[in-house]
Amino acid sequence: MIGQVAGGGRTEKPMLKAGNAYHKYKVKRNCWPKVCGVAMNPAEHPHGGGNHQHIGHASTVRRDAPLGQKVGLIVARRTGRLHGQAATAAAKTDKSA
């Protein structure tokens, strides 16, 4: 094979400006900028609103929740105090540390 591939190393250059990122993602889809839910208004996101940025309630959501409500920890498998084998394993690591 002779020569080099055209445009090699193009992705290694930093974007440097927000405008470059804007034009890059504008071509593809609406995925930029990514805004936190806590930074939004309560009408726009379940985590929005309040006098400072905090979720304000438990972020664990049940599996059968409607789609607009499914933000945060969706169906956390284990919350609260550990029980059984997991509790004994955690106790052993605490004693050894």
C-alpha cells in the first residue's frame, strides 16, 4: 500500500471552541449541549426547580413508572441496609480495613 489515508488524525485535534462542537453535533442529531436535569425548570424535568440544585426527593423510580417519570436510578436492585450474604461480606471488609 502506498501513501496515507486522507484525513488521518483529524479526531485527535481538540475542538477548542463551543462553536466547533455545535456544528459537529448539529449535523448529526440534537444531542448537544447536555444539560443536567437539576439545572432545568420543574416543567421540563422531574429533577428541576428549587432554590439550589438538588434532586429534592429519592431518585429511585419503579419499573412500571410512565416514561416521563423514568429519570434517575431506574429500578435500583438494592437500596437501604444490606441483608444476608452481602451484609456479612461488607462486615468482613470493614474488619480487615
